[in-house]
Amino acid sequence: MKPIRMPALSDTMQTGRLVGWKKQPGDAVHKGDVLAEVESDKAIMEVEAFDEGWLAGHLAEPGRDIPVGEIIGWIAASREEALAGASGGAGEAAEKSASASQMAEAETQAAAPESRPAEGRAAATAQAAPAPSSVPPAATPPPAAEAGRASPYARALARDLGIDLAQVTPGPDGRIHAAEVLAAALQPPLPDLDAGPPWRLQVATAMRRAVADSMQATVHTPSFRVSARLPLQSLHAAARQRGQSLTLLLARACALTVRDFPHFNAAWTPRGLALRERVDVGIAVDIPGGLVTPVLRDVAERPLAELAADWGRLKQLATQQRLVAEDYRGATFYLSNLGTFGVVSRFDAIVPLGAAAILAVAAEQADGRCECTLTCDHRVVYGADAARFLTRLGERLARPGDELDTPPPTPAP
């Protein structure tokens, strides 16, 4: 039998939630057939077959979060073998064989620690840095299921640092190594939930974990915020006249203003500023169970009608959770519009990694103005830069003009 493994559907994906199977044990499988649907950190994607045969059990249960690389099903050479696997025969034997292989690998790692230099380096790091004070000095032995998917050195390290392996996220290969244990040890302390009322755990979806990880990654970005009340009546009128989305016109106005102030299109790196040659705007979209930021490409230069078609496609894919990586990665500037919620008079947003700024747009008030807050990476732009940006944006919103449809030529450097 050939195993079907949980695929890595993005470079940030560590686990995937199995949404459901498109075939059942005993069904014929051809290369390219869709076998199952998996929810990654950003979208629901299809798992295709890479082998010919028949689908065999035991199949992983839908609704589970499964580490990348873990076996979720089998492809048998014959229908009889597939049906036998579904009833606990050949499939179970193959699963036991895979488990035996993993046990042998663990024994080899324990007998030859020099074969894992990365963990050797991690060991030196662990000895050099004391365990966080919030970690107890001793831990109970990990459950058998968790210990079985952790390397021998990771188990020893977890015991020394007082880390519960049940709380450690496996690596991309579905197993726990020293790096994952150290990452867990350096996490901030968890809240003491037992001090309050009774509680139950709702496992986070892959999308919610991705949003949390993305926000956590920005904790070291030195940010500041500047707010201004900008006119929105004329842009509303332009949107109605053109039959276009207000958010799309806001994205165009922002992109044109970014083009006027190129540092707002830059990103900080340890070697200096990365200056981008195109304004790609990430627009926050609220969807059931999460938040995604589809990216409109080259917003300052392309025709508005072309951008509108792209934006309609991206919104539909976002609602269906069918965005692929190239649809949501690589934005240079971000826009978050909560103006559809009339109660939101003001808010601010977090600058995602790889951008210099994000504009938060609140609801329009009775005087036709709305509160706009620009959150900036202080390593890239400064307070006066933000003030000039908002001044120019306000002028553009007050007089949308023809440049929304046909942007002016790119200014000479």
C-alpha cells in the first residue's frame, strides 16, 4: 500500500484540518483525482492523488487537525486489498509497518545523536539559557501518544525544561524535535484558566492560528499611529456614479498616495530599506471564522475596470475560502475598512510584516468625514511623513477626479 500524507499547502502550514473525503474506501483512484479537502492556514484546498489504485482505510476522520506529513489514508493495488484495509486488514498492517519504521528511526536517533547536528546545537542553546521562571522545575512523563511522535532528545529536553509535549506543536514532518520544544519553552506564560469559572477548549482553526501567528510575529515592529478626519462624501458619490466598491476606490486612492511617497511602499530589512517597484494593496476581508487579506496587484497603474474585475474575483474566492498563496501574499501596503459598521467611530490596525503602513478607515459621520488612522513602522517612515501622507490622501478623497479611472503618469524620480 502507498500512504496518502497530509500535504504542506503553504510554506507556513504546520497542520491541516481535514474537511472531508471526496472518495470512499474501495473507490478507484487515478492520478490527479481529488481525494479530500483540507483547510490550510488561509484556504480550503483539494488533495490530489499522485498514484493509481484504490482508496483504502483506515481514513483519517474529518474535523481533525493533522500534522503535515502524517498519513491520512492509503492507496491499495487492488480493490480487494482496499476493502480489506477498510475493515482493519491490510491497511492496519501497513499502518503498523509505518509505526515500526518510525520506532526504528527513533531508536537510531537515540543511538547516534551526532546524526542530528541541529538538535545538538539546540542542546547547547538550551544549556546556555535558563528555563523561563514560569516553567515548573519538573514535569510528569508525557503521554504515550505524544512521546511516540517526539524524538528521544526532544523528550529528554522537554523533561528537563518542564514542557508538556501535549502542548507542543509538531514540526513540518509531523514529529516533535528539539527546536519545537525550545520554541514552546520561550512562549509567554499561559493564563491560569483554572482560577476562574469552568471552561472548555475549542480547538483553533488553521486560519485562526495563522492570524494569531502573523500578529505575534509583529510584536517587535516599532509602530506609531497618526489619525485624521478625512472627507468621504465625494468618494461615495464617485463610487455610486461608477457602480464601484467604495473599498476599491479607497485602495486606488491609497495606492496613488503611496506612489507619491515611495517610502510607504518600502519594508525594513537588517541591511536597509527594500524599495518596491509596484504598489500591491492587501485589503482585509471578514469571512466566517477568520480574516484574510486578498492582494490587489499594481493598484496605482492598472485600469480601474481591470482592478474591479480582480477585486470581485478575490472577494468571491475569499468568501469560499478558496484563495491560493499568490492571492494573499506579498502586499506592500494594507487597507482595513470597517466603515460598513456604523458604530465604529475610530480604530487602529497592526502593521503586517513586510509593509510600512496600514490604513484603518472607520464609519462616515454625519458631517461626511471619517476617522482614518495610519499605523506605521517607525523604522521606515516618521511622524511628519505620516502627516504628509494623510494630507495628500485627504485632498485626493475630496476631489477624486479622473485619476481614479486613469491614473496620472508615474512621476519622474
